[in-house]
Amino acid sequence: VDVCVIGLGYIGLPTAAFMASKGLKVLGVDVNQTYVDKINNSEVPFYEPGFSSLLKDVVSSKSLSAQTTPIEADSYIVAVPTPFNDDKTVDTSYIDSAARSLAPFLRPKALVVLESTAAPGTTEHMANVLIDERPDLSLDPESDNHILIAHCPERVLPGKIMEEMESNARVVGGINSQSSRAAERLYRSFCTGEILVSNARTAEMAKLAENSFRDVNIAFANELSIVCESLDINVWELISLANHHPRVNILQPGPGVGGHCIAVDPWFIVSSAPTLTPLIRTAREVNDGKPNKVLDKVKELVKGIPSPTIAALGIAFKADIDDLRESPSLSIVEQLAQSELRINVVEPNISVLPSSLSKLSNVELSKLDDAIVGADLVLVLVDHTPFKAVDHSRFANKIVVDTKGIWNN
Ligand code: SAJ
């Protein structure tokens, strides 16, 4: 095959399918057999707009197939999870085992690209794992037996993966210039966006810097929302006014920052340079502290109401997706559910509640109208499109906590 993609999650699978749709012969590899079977049946394991038909096309044309073990390929893309350890350093165990699984199949001059987000130095670490497994190969580009290693961080936005996969600019950085050039050629063959060539460490740091930039800016918005609340100022109006300044663009506050990227990646910078990163660390702490502020407010507001019922609108980590990973909204609902409150959860993008909620007798998955009609307090946690369309003047008699400001304008 042309490319073997190791790890068929939220990034690896769309990348594999996308490359296959651009004429490359692709093998997807994942340790999870059930997942592999699903993919070979063209079943999309998660919701992403526009992805289902692309997967059907490339599986039926046999441009993409999946199995649990790698094979020989010109190029490999490693797109496995990089969670953090308890001390917030990057956990490379998935990268290490992906590298060990593909090492036996490596031919001289093969290219291995790490797409998983990782701390500076991780691509070099992966290269060393490969050479430990295959001492007959070399990282020296002058050797006949050399292999090529690069980092190319993924930058697609969940919810917009199909458009961004094709048109986003990509940063590629090799452990040497030959590796950079090989990676550049690969990505040029299926991306229409600019391919920006650097070295591995800079490419790693670029990705972390992008997500930290967003985290710091969301923290600024979240801190403003807390300040405004205490000063009785409408933060949404405030931000809209300030954003009329030609050089100001404040992001939107919310119930906290979720997902597996923005809430994680800044820690990789902090753990790489702990004494040099007070701003990045504080931004993380501000965003992680936001769910508690929402909880305190809701508990305060329902204090006098006997057996209160709450309509919780949204548990996904952001609008118009079904992804619950690191979701601040889910964690707020889980914590509220520990009290005597009745909670009707509305989440249009899922059909069953996660087990942390479904096992509780005071929590139910409801339809939007039913939940609102029966509620004492309406708690907006996600700005899903159907929520924005609700005529909220209908329930003027209810207490509303709108963490996303969807009914403000
Ligand atoms: N959020 C706010 N206020 C805002 C914007 C976002 O509270 O103004 C919250 C969201 O509700 C969500 C979290 O931040 O809980 C993250 O959402 P997001 O849409 O900012 O980002 P992700 O995590 O879906 O995707 C990010 C993107 N990175 C950047 O925009 C710099 C994406 O391009 C990356 O590929 C992705 O991380 C990744 O995989 O690293």
C-alpha cells in the first residue's frame, strides 16, 4: 500500500479515508477488532458532518481497508492518542506501541510521520524506538538503510474535519531535511492548503502553541465573565462592544473548556518548561475552574425551591457534535446529579446517556420542549443549533442560567 495509518480514531480515520479519496491506496490499522470490522462495513464510529458518505465511497472502491496489524508501506502515519500522565507530562505509551508494531515492516527509505500531538522531542523519541526495534536501519540520511521520520500535527476542527482536512495549511518538520522533504511530498499529494516546512521540534511546538493560544484567549473570556457577573455587567454585551475595536477580538466565555486538545495540549508546554510558563498554566486553571463557578451559581439559585427540576441543555464538549470527552458540561451535570435535584438532560446528538448519568434515577434524557416545560431552572451548557432556535420568551417565568449567552441577542 502507499500509506499505512496507525490509529483509526477521530483523526486517523478521517485522514486515512481522505487520503484514499485522493487516489492513494491506504491501509488503516487499529488494535480494536470491533472498530476495524465496523470500518470495513463502512460504519462510521462517530458523528462528523459529511464523513459517512466519504467512508462508504473509499471502502467500496477498496482504496481503504482496515486490519489490526500493519503491513509494508511507502509511508506510515501514526495518529494515536497522547494523553497526559498524572504529572501532566505526555504519555507516549501509545506512540511507543504503534512504533513497535510497525517496525518489523519498515523498508529502507520508508517515511514515518507522527501526527499525534506531542511535547517537543517526541518525534525524535519515536525515531529512537523504531531504531531500537530495527538496529539494521539507520536515521542517518546518508546511509543506504535510512528511514525518514517527521512530525505533521493535525489541525482539523471537529465538526469541520471534511473541509479543513483538505484546505488547512500543514506544518511538516522532519528530524533532518530529507525527512522534511519526504513528508512535504506526501502531504502535497492530498492537501490543497499550503505545506509549511520546518523541523520536528518546531512543528511539535507550533501545534501546542496554536492550542495554547486558544486556551489563553478563552481563559481571558471566562475570567471576564466571572468579573462581569460580580459587577452586574452583561458579559455578552460587553464582549460584543469591545470587539468593535479594530484590534480586539475577545472569544466567547462558556461553562469551561473541553475536548481532548485544548484542555490537554497546553500542559505539554507547561511540563516541558514548568518554571517558564505561568501564563499558560494559569489559563488552564481558569478554564478548569469555570465548571465550579457554574455549579455554585445553580445551587445558589435553586436553594429556596422544594425538589427543584433542572433542564440541562447540552452535555457535549461543544456545539453540534456528539463528543463527550473532557466535556465541562457533562461534568457539571454529573456533579449536580449528586444532589437531590431532578435533571432532564437534552442532548440532540446522542440517543443514550453515558453510564455515569444513566445509572442515576434522578437524571433522564429528555426532549427539548418537555425538559423546558417541566423545569424550574433552565441551564444552557452547549450552544447547539436547535437550542438557539428556541423562543425563550415562552418561559419567562423560569430561572435561566445561560452559560453560552445563546438567548442574549
Ligand atoms: N470554547 C469556548 N469559547 C470559544 C471557543 C471555544 O469556550 O470562544 C470552548 C469549546 O466550547 C470547547 C473548547 O473550547 O469546549 C474547545 O473547542 P474549540 O472549538 O476551540 O477546539 P477543538 O478542541 O474542537 O479543536 C481544536 C482546534 N484548535 C484551534 O482552533 C487552535 C483544532 O484546529 C485542532 O485541530 C484541535 O483542537 C486539535 O485536535 O488539537
